[in-house]
Amino acid sequence: MAAKQKDTYKIFTEFLAEQKQRMTNQRELILKTLCKQKKHVTAEQLYEILKKTDKSIGHATVYRTMKLLAEAGIARELNFGEGSVRYEPDTDNTHHDHLVCVDCGENVEFFDEEIEKLQNAIAEKHGYKLQDHSMNLYGTCSKCQEKKSN
């Protein structure tokens, strides 16, 4: 297990203990599988991936565990307006924003220092001290633009 995964495992185990729950083999498998994902996934997509490894895993186990991972601060819930929640590992504490294609759902993570400065300035202007934010920009990706033009 990689160092980052060990830390995540420890955080989740401690969180579960506080909730008077325990780390099960299936919860551990869900955690490891989520951390390996390169894209944002829904609980259903994660379930389909997990089913290949553990045929006994159930929908409810995956959905409940994803909620627990979000509550523990290990997974971040993302809502791109498509009717389902997507998850991404939230283990490296690096902030980023998202570009989301309204046609195919493809999304790109990005960070822009100028945008961050502007958001802080806007918050200050209105008497706020910014603690966190979430920004999703919606548009049409280049692949979908190309399909539409043909």
C-alpha cells in the first residue's frame, strides 16, 4: 500500500471508530478502488468496477461507504447538474475547479491563480473571509463542438 493510501486508510479507520463502525474488507476495497480512479466516478460506476473484483458487493454497501468517505473528508462529492453525484478522492488537499461539457459530461480539472485572487478580492469586498469554494464552468468540449459542426 502506498504511503498516501496508508494515511487515507488510517484516517478512514479512525473516522469509522468514532462512528462506532469498523473497517470491513469491502470498505477497504471501495477506498482503494476510489483512490485508483483517474476520473470522477458515480457510486454506480464504482459499483460496476468493484463487481469485477468482489461479486458479493452490493449497491447499498457502495453507496453507504461513499457517503462515509465524503463525511470523513476522503472523497469529495461533485454535482455537475447531470442528476447524479460524482466522487473524487480528496486526499491531497489541492484545490482545483472544473470545466464540464454539457453534452458528453467530460470534465477537466484546472487551477488558475488569477481566478483564485479575484475570488478572494470579491469576498473581501463584501466583508467575507473566504474559507472554501467550488467552481464548475459549463460549456461544450472540443470533441462535441467538432461533432456538431459535421
